Amino acid sequence: MAVSALSSASSPSSAAPATSPSVAPFWSLWPLSSLPSFPPFQTLPPFQPIADAFAESAEAAQSAFGNVLGNAWQSAISQATAPFGGFAPTREPSAAASLPTAPRLPAAAPAAIQPLFDYLYDAWQRSVLFLDVLRERGNQTWLHEKAGMPPVLAFDYDVIVDGRELDDPCNYALLRIKPEEGVQTDPRMRPFVVIDPRAGHGPGIAGFKMDSEVGIALRKGHPCYFVTFFPVPIDTQTIESVGKAEAVFLRKVRELHADADGLPFVIGNCQGGWAAALLAASAPSLVGPLMLAGSPLSYWAGVIGKNPMRYSGGMLGGSWASSLAADLGDGHFDGAYLVQNFENLNPANTFWGKLYNLYAHVDTERERFLEFERWWGGHFQLNRAEIDWIVQNLFVGNHLTRNEVYAKNARSPVDLRNIRTPIIVLASWGDNITPPQQALNWIPDLYASVDEIVANEQVIVYCLHDKVGHLGIFVSASVANKEHTELFSALDLIDVLPPGLYEAKITDTSPEAGRLDAIEGRYEIRFERRSIEDVLALDDGREDEQPFEVVRRFAENNQRIYDLFISPLVRGSSNALTAHLLRETHPSRVERSVFSDANPALAVLPAIAEAVRAHRKPAAPDNPFTLIEKQVSASIEGAWDAYRDARDAWVERTFYSIYTAPWVQALVGVAPNTPLDPIAPPLSALRKELAQTRLRAARAHLHNGSLLDAFMRVLAYLADEMHVVQYRPFQRMRELGREYLGDRQPSIAELKDAARRQGAIVQLDAHAAIHALPDLVPDARTRRTLMAVVYQVATAYQPLEGERAERFAEVQRVLGLEPGSEKDALPPPPGSGGAGSAGGAEGDKPGGETQAAPTGSQGAAAGWAPAASAAPVAVKAAKPAATARTRAVATKTGKAARPAAAEKAAPAVVEKPKRAARPPSKVKAAAAAAAQAVAAPEPKAPATRASAARGSRTTNAPSATRAASPAAARRRSSRAGE
């Protein structure tokens, strides 16, 4: 780059004393005047001024550049020879030194030539700064490795459990994330546990920045935990060791949050997704809702012409290549090979786009580039047992969704249908590593129809992004602020959705705003019902998966041959030294070592870069030569893309030409070109019996239940024919719960049980379910209030129209209510403190019983509330003889006998309520329970633990109580509005 004169650097005042020894820099041997001239060019009159200006500027630039290099050269020699009493530098870099100004043409020169000089000056400066950033990247990698390659989290953390100290040790650990300054978390809210992928890179990408999965969870008040891992595995660890450690981590989280409402929400990113799925299927009692973000579970799936990575196993002949790499590494597989596979998917970005973007925007991209490269260049290892299990069982074998994965000494396989909590899948059409087909085809692998999903009481929600790439699912701030934020906000709703298959749709209500602008209420989420056919429609057919069965069988044979004949020789010739040399000579590490301070040729680069930064003069954005540069860059990227497309097409054609050949298929016992048998196995006899048992249990609750059951039954009936579940009605439920019940509203577990139970009843016989409502709600005033609340919730998003309006009118007729009564306004919430006063005068008894007749606004609330005795919400499913047991409890607590109609509304089983004396008026006794029917769940403990906590409220044991101070209520209210 052209540079301009540093007068202070060349002045006598800046020179070193004459007595100091001097080392002549090499560039002084070739002064510019000695360079050959070009008379024909110089003698052309139109170009003579240009040539003179260029020569003058070049002379000045060389002089100043020589001063800068001289300073750096002397400094480098001094540092290198200091241990030996070496040379003292002739001069120190001058703080006042300045590079020459950009070349300027004489007035007689054509002005059109000036952009060329500006561009050359800018290009030279960018080149220096670009090389210096690469040097910093190399130094950063060395420092990161020296520090043990800790997680690249943007948050502080504490180590809670170290997996290396467990009975079956592994290189995993559980971290508790500390929220950023000014952010408070509530230990009673559902904790989040994030599992990052161990796929060559290090941990921390899920908390890489403030706008990330970890950051969003913390801002919403959830305690957040992170499953990390160390660079080198324990020699004896296996995938099962890791699974056991993760189970220990979840038990520890539950122990730390015993009063939290619901089980931990587990997020598995990329390869952490299948690990989380294995854990949830093996220990379903430990895992709450499960989110699989960019996680492949169906490894053979894909679209012809778009997903070439799935052919890698076939082109390599199976899994033996990864075993060879692990043997060459002295039993350790270098994660750099996995990273290299990712990079080869997009050579245009790897070999040009990423580096050119840094070069073109070196003034602004330095920090982002270095921060990302700290994670991208931190390569972690797996031992051979781990990489063999992953490749053979997942990538090549695809055994997980075929129910062919067995734990050690297990008699039955790991079945993903054992997962008892909602499963959320986040995928993207722009993801070329985990395409939507690989993220979703496990659903038709396991379930032949949605009816089987419903019979298994499973909730599956998937969300598809339009274009973000694989890493963007975890790193992109726009994805964090939209998809992650909305899914996290709707987590409680997802937990109580009726069983089935849904697609989450997120609508931007302010599309004119910037994509990163965080606007309150900007996005709206809804859940649309889907079928298995909808999932299959995302693929181009599954006939292209048949050759992968041939690959699997070839891989098994090749693996046996390798293990028997080749592996012993390789392991015998490998040791720690050869493994270390092999890792250090990997191209990714060599690239970072060459461009670092370990290379003495770059000793002068920092000083030059510092001077350039001090006198930076970028070219104008509309400089024609800058625009040409961008066009050339786009052409280079296009050439790389053309190479990639040709390569991928060749790989695909070669793969199918080999593995669809009839003689090749016959070699491994596959019927030539015969489609695979349907992977989804029919429900076993045990599962069918379980489904029938659940239906019988639902039938037993047809005429029994609480007010909460009645409320959920009406909502289920209204939504039975709807194909969309909106989030706004659920928000309205939350508001009513906070206003009228505060801390006594139903827990997530209670609401979920009621929703599942009543949804099954409506699906079993909707007509009978509605006509049994009078048995659940015997009191006329309670019925009127119930329908008023249902109306408020049902119309929170849109008016009742069409079939929904007809169904609502039918429920009113069954309950004997006149049309229009549902529009009566609800009374104000009890107590001046609203939700915060719920535990005051009336408050602290389980079940919401009152101790004295309410007054004031409390009396108004009591006047509209249904009978509390008919509305306890801790109801267990499938328990007959409920009425008698409830009457027995009432007798023990000294309650007066109630009318027969009221006794019919008793729940199936009440979990040991501690009732106080009831007011004489049935209407006055109703306050708390009415709102329980509409209450949206605030995070609390599961039913049994929550009941105990509500019965033992104390001020000196906040972690074991459900009582909330007004301040806590205000915090929850503000969080709910997020």
C-alpha cells in the first residue's frame, strides 16, 4: 500500500545516539532510484505528470516505510538477542511517527486517476491489517490451548459437578451460569440445561454472546446450567459413561431446584441433540421438555441433489476410516477431522469468502472474526470407543430410530417413544449439515400416524427457519431474539398442548423494523396441527434411502476386516509422540502456527500494523476499483461454488451407481432395488394395552373432576376442530391467574394433567363429555362465571365464529345458561394487592379455602367464584371411587354435609388437603377455586411437592415455600409480560 512521510521518524531528534551499534536493514540495499525506469512511458506527455507524482509518492513511501520497518527490525533483533547481551536498537519507535499521506496527483494530472491511488493505498493498508489479524488468531489459539481451552461462554460460571470425579468418569462437567449484571433469576422457575455438541469443536457456542440460548433463558428469569466437556477424554469413557454423567447432572439440577415447577428444560444442540434424546428415553423421569436444535436423528434422510454429506460413509467404505484415524492418534480421534468435513461442505466460504470478508471489512470485523475463530479453532478429541459408537450406530448405521441401540447389559433397546415430555425440533432450510429431513424423519420412523402419537400421549412441535445456516441456529442473534425467545416464552403452553404433532409458526408483527430490534410483543407464535404426511412431504420420497442399508452392511464387513487385520498393526506403530506430530501437522493447526508470533518472519508485522491503524485512510465505498474488487471476489466465490456443485453431483452419482447395482446389493444379502420395509413398527401389544388403559381411565373421569377439569374440558371441546392453537389465550389465562390467585394458581403439572385427561375424554366422546358437565359444575352461578372466564380466554385472539361459536352455544345450553351471559364483566380481583394479596386475609390454606367471610373487593371475587370444595386441582388420573374418598376427607376435616349435587362435583382424588372451616354460604366459599380454573401456571413444584410447600409457608425458608411477597409477585408479573 502507498504510504506517506513520517517526518518525526526520519528527523535527527528521533534517531538513536551515534554510539549505539546499528544494523542496516535489508531494504536499504535497494533504493528506489536504482530501479529501472521506463522511458517510453515517462516520455508520453499525457502520462508524464502521473509518472512524476507516482515516483515522488513512492520515494516518500519507501522512506517512511523504511523507518517503520527499521524500528520494528531493531526491536525484533533486540528481543531475540537480549538473552545473549545482543544489540541495542538504534532507535525506538516514535509515538509521533506518521506514515505519508495518500498519494496525490499534481493539478495537471487527470482527476480520474485519483481513485486508483486511493484504492492502492487502501488495499495495502488492508493487507497489512489482514495479516496482523491472522497473526492475532494464531496467538489466540496458542493462548487458548495453554489455558486448557475453557468454554467460550460470554457469561461467568461455577462448576457444580465434575464428571471426572464420578464412579464412571468422563470428561464432562456441569456449570451453573451466572446472569449478567442487572439480570435476576428465580430459583423456582423451571431450570434450563443446555448440552452443546461435541463434534470437533469445544463447548460454549450456545452462550457465545448475550443474544443466545443461554442469554435469552437468563433474561426470562430461568436458572441456566450448561453441560461442558474437556479437550481430552478419559481413556475408559464411553458414550454410556457420558449418558450416566448427564443423568447425574440432571439429578443435581433437580436437587438444587426442588421447588421448581416442572422438570428441567433440556436443550440439545446439533450432536448434543441425540445425546439429550438418548438421555430422555433412558431416564424419562429426569427430563422435562426437550428441544433438539439442528440435531440429526434420521441420518439417511435427505433430498437428491442437496444433501451430499450423507454419502460420506458410503464413499469411504463405512466406519473403518474413523477407526483408523483414532488408532493413528494413539486411541484418540482428532476433532479437527470433523471440522474439516464441515469446512469442505462449503469450500467457497472456507477458502475465500470468510477470509475475504475479513480483508474487505478489516476495520470492523476483527473482533467478531477473532471471537468466532477462538471457538472454531479449538479442536477437541474423542477416544476410539466414542467415535466408533457414533459413526457405527448413528452416521452409518442409523440404529437409533430403528430401535436398535442397546445400553450395556440391557435386554431392550433404547426407544425414543419412551420420552414422556414434549419434544421441540428447531431446524432450518438453510442448514446443509442437519437438513430438515434429518431433523424430522425420525417422526415417521417411529409413528405410522398421528393417532399413534396421540395414543402414546406425546407432544411433538417443530419449527422451520427459512434460510439460516447450521451455526446460525445457535449463534445468530436474530434466531435467538425470534425463534428461541418465542419458543421459550410458549414453553408452558407447549407443555400442556393436547397430544399430537404441531408446527410452530412465528409471525413478525413489525416487519419494517430491523431484524435485530428487540420490540416488546413483536412476534406472535401459534401452533398448527400437522400429520405424518406433512412431515413426509418435506422430503422428496424415501426410496433414495434404500442404498444406505447396503452401505450399512458393507460397513459392518469392512469394520470387521479392519479390526482383525489392520488395526493391530496401526496401534502397534502408533504412540503418544507420533499422535502429537500428526495432530500438530493438521492443516488447520499449521495455518494458525504459521501466522503467529512463533514465525520469526512476522516479527515486524505488529509495528507496521500499529502504524497503519494510526493513519488509516480507507477508500470511498463507491470507488470504482473497490467495486471491481467486490465483483472479482463474487466471481471467485462463484467458481468455488461451481466446483462444489460438480463435486457433489459426482459423489452422488458415484454413490448411487455403486450401491444400487444389483450385484453389489446381492453381495450383502439385500434384495436388489427393493424398498426398505416401513421403519415405523406397529405399536406393540403392551403399548396397545397401555393406550386402552388410558382410554378407560379417561372414561372413568367422564362424570368426575374438579372445576379445573370442567374448564379444560370446555376449552378442549372448543379447540377440538381447530387446526391452530394460539398463544394469546394462554397469556390471558396467565393474567387471570396472577390477578385472582397469585401464588395459589395451579402448577404446570396440575394443569398438564387436567389438559391431558380432559383432552382424552373429548377425543373419546365429545358429545358425552359436554353433557356430563353439569355433574362437574352443579351450581348455576359457578356455571355462569366459568363460561364468562372461558369466553375471555377463547376470544383473547379472535371472536367466536363459525363452529367455535356453535360449540360454545351448545355448552351454554347444556349448562342451562342464557346466550349473552358470558359477556358479563368479571368482578375485580380480591384484595387491593391483586395477586400479591391472595395469601393475605383469605389466603394461606391449601385448596384456597377461606377462613372468614370476604369483604370489600374480596367479597366481590367470592361472589363470582364457584364452590371451592368442588375445585381442588390436585387430581390424579384413573382413580375410581373418588366421591367416597372425598367425602371421607370432608368428614375428617369437620365439614358440614353438602347437597348431593355438590358431592357429584368432587374430584377423583384429592391429595391430602388441609381444609379450614368453611363459611356458611356456598357462594362465599368459592373465591380461590374459581380462578384456579382459569389460572395459567406460574413455575412451581410438581403437584405433591407444591402441595407440601403451600402447606408449610414460612418466611425463613424461601426455597421451600410457595408464598410470594408483593415484590416477588411484581417480578413474576413483569416476567410474564416479556
